[in-house]
Amino acid sequence: MRRAIALLLIMSILVVCAFGRTLWRKGQRETKGKEKNMRKELVQDGLYVPTPREIRENSFIYRYNHKLCREKRLIEGDSLGSYYLCLQAIYRANLDALLLEKLDIRSLEEEFQKSKLGFVCRRQEDKELYEKESAMGLKFISLGNNLYIEYLEEEQLNLLEEKLGTGKPFVTDELQAMAEETYQEVIWVRNPERWEEKSTFLYPEGQGRKPKIPSQALVLKISNVMEYDASGNLILDEHMREKCEYLEQLKDEKEKEYSEILGIEVYILLD
């Protein structure tokens, strides 16, 4: 009798689990379908959502915690998809808005645009991924950190998912407050196998060198590119030395200032 009851209980559990998996898959399909439309809305609202291929070619790709992404149902399988990238884009837009509010980044941008030294930003077709993803709306300055939203708590992820479902405005006071509370965890470049390990990270080369930066630092990038003529020859810049000296001095001043304002290490990379 006991054996029969136990067998009945096991069968009931299996049926419930199977039913739960079916509902979860159905919910995932519905969410994915909505997400395709929401991706278009994000793009129409000025947010850049990279393609999965762009992410696969990203030098940070191996730092994503795919196991944790699967556990939190952010991805299926081993690859980041549009669902994760849409949530990431919403988070970035709110973090960018927060930084614009707390730091004098817009004033710096105006200085570059009005400077008699003739600073040159990248053309749209030459922009790197971090510049394309930026929601700051600036030509010279952007956030250089990759964002690992899998380290958010479930309730924090729910806020992003709800916004993906309800649509614009994608930048809200509630989401900015959440970004302020969590961004130090989200920008942290980690080894997925050793989450709590604090180390340094080599960022992509800028000005002929690979800068080594603490993995928990906030990174801003300033673009100042050289110009070439139609034949591909470098155009002589009579102000190059002045530009470099100005940028190096600005970098030292603003790294200290921004670190004090935010209470974390801030590094500025000059491209």
C-alpha cells in the first residue's frame, strides 16, 4: 500500500514538473515573440541593441556567465540572444542617464566640439561596439564598460523585463535608482568560474597600448581620432601635440574628480 502511494506521489510530481516545463516554454515563446517587436521599439527610441553576432565577436564575450544566465532564464543554450541584449540595452540607457546626471560629461563634450584644437570624433561607420551601444547621445564620450546583467537579483531583472514588456519611456526614475544601486556589480569584469576574484583587466588597445585597469573600475572612453584623405594618407594635424597634452591633463583631473563623486575608481581611456 505504501509503495503504491509513493509511486502515485512520484507520478504526480513528474506530471506537475512536465506541466510546469510546458508553461515555462510557452511563456518563453510568448516573451521572445514580444521581444522581437520590442527590439524594434528600442531601436526606434534611439537605443542600440547589438546583434548576437556582434556580441560573439566582442572581446568581452568569454566573461559573460552563461551558466548563471541559463539559471536566471536570460538565455537558452550557450549563446547570448536578443532577449538578454534588449534587457542589457535598457539597463545601459539608465546607467548612461545616471552618469550624465552625476558627472559633467556634457560640459566636456561641448568643450571638445567648440575647441579651436579641432578634435575629431569617429564616423558612424567606424564606431566601435561600446560607442554604438552608448545612449548618452554624445560624439566624443561614452561608457567603456561591458555590462553583465546576469549578476542582478531576480527582482531587479523583473524591473527590466517589465519595462521591455510595457515599452517606452525606457529611462525612468525607478530604473535609474536601480542602476545606481547595482552598477558596481554589473560593470565588474569577472572570471565566471571565480566570481569574487578581484583582479585587473586588459582593455582593448588605445593610443598604442593595452591599459591594465582594475576589474571593478568604471571606464569612460574619449574618442579623438586622426583624419585621413581619400587616398588613405594621414592628414597632418598641427595641433596634435597640444591635443595630447590637453587630453592627458584632462584625464588625470577627471579621473580623480569622478572617482570622488561616485565613490569608486574611475578610469578614462583615450582612443
